[in-house]
Amino acid sequence: MRYAYRHKTYDYRSFCDSFYGKTRVVFSNLYEIEYFVMVCMAPAVFGLLAVAYQPELSGYSVPMLLLVKTGVGKTVLTPLISVLIILGAVSTGVNMIAGIVERIVHGAEKSVEKRKAQAVTASQHQKFQTVTVLVFTLMTFGIAQFGLIPLVKTGYSYIGYATLIVIVIPFIVHMIVGCVKKQPVMGSEAAEN
């Protein structure tokens, strides 16, 4: 909070860019990925905790279905949760792939324009978009083949290590460097006068 106030960085992107400094290209994007993964995984863990001791859990690729099937109103909620899972997966997948494709295509076009010193044509833009969409669609299909349980089992250990590298260590280093520099807090100059 103090850092955000001092540097007038109130949204997380500008905060990360300011905080990570020269390494912002790497760590700011890693921070966003880490945040997104944590937000997506938290509901899955809470759902798993509700049915963690059920012996049938290992047979379900979507543990939330087990939670609904063993709960109250299962005849109505089971088809409803199935439809909602499909709709949520489709809408999220389409929006995420569209967003990341735009970001990557824009970056690729900027690098081509710098290298060749000319604007990207519409056909080149279409080729960049098509290849990027195919790559990310195939990646998501590949990830979907692993299932939720194995991803949660192995994913959380890697998320812990990534959190140490991307969030904890830079904050500690920044805190130490900030204490060494002894930067005055914004507004303290006015209070002294």
C-alpha cells in the first residue's frame, strides 16, 4: 500500500511494472500468470475439500460433479452444473485465447515492423493470427487431456515454487533495497515543514 501510494501505481499492471523495474518484462508477466492461476485454482481446491474423503473421487474427471451428486437436489443440480461447466469452459476459453492471440500477434507485428521498417499487411496479420490461434488451441486441448486431478496434484507444488521466485523473493529484495536507500515517505516532507 505504501509503495503504491508513493509511486502512484494503483492498478496491478503499473504497480508491477514500477516495482520490478528493469526486470518488469519478465516478472510483471509472470506475476499476472501466477495471479490468474491462483484465482482459477482456489475454487477447485475448495470443492475438492468438500469431497476429499469420498472413495469415488479418483474416478471423476470433474470433482465438482461428485460434490453435486452427493448433495441436496442432485436430480436438478447435476444437469445444471454440467451445462454451466460446459458454458463456462467455452466462454472462458474463447475469451482467453482471443486475448492472448491479440497480445502475441501485436507483439509479433511490432517486431516485424521494426526489423523490416514497413507496416504489416493484412495477409501477414491473418497468417500471424491463424498460426497463433492453432498453437494455443492445440495447447489447451493437450492440457485438457491431463484432467483436473493430476493438474491440481502437480500444479500446486510448482505454483508454490513459482510464487517464491516471482513474488516473495522480489518483495524481500525490494524491501531490503528500500531500507538501505531510506526513501522518504510521500507527504513526510510537508509534515516536517
